[in-house]
Amino acid sequence: MKNSFLIISPELVAEFTPGQPIIELYKGSGITCAASIGNKEKIIVGTTASYFFLSDNKIIHNVPCPEITNIKEIKGQLWFG
């Protein structure tokens, strides 16, 4: 994902690279945010009920507040808002 950007909507996560077609990465419902982590090697998606890594597609529901609206990686640790 070098020189690329994530496009996020409530139903879609896509990748935009200037000069290239937009690539659909995930289609679903309740998407609230997404972020590239691990030097842009992985993408994590937040939803109205959980979060998940696109590469694993394993949904993680066991969080204090399930509606994830922001994801940030700081010094190798994930922070959620």
C-alpha cells in the first residue's frame, strides 16, 4: 500500500493509488473506520459492533465498547476510539 490511501464508507473499504483503478478490499455493513498498520502490511477495520483484520477475517467482539470509530497504531500497539 505504498503511496496509497484507504477509502472508507459504511459498506466498503477500498484502496486508492494515484494513476491506478480503485481496488475494493472489503464489502460489508456497519463499517466505521479502517487503518493500515504494521508498516502498511495489514489493514484493520472497525465496525459498529467489533473490529477485524482483513487478512484474518476473524471478528473480535470482546471489547469494552464495541462501536469502534477510530483506530491508531502507536509504537506497535493498537488504540481504539
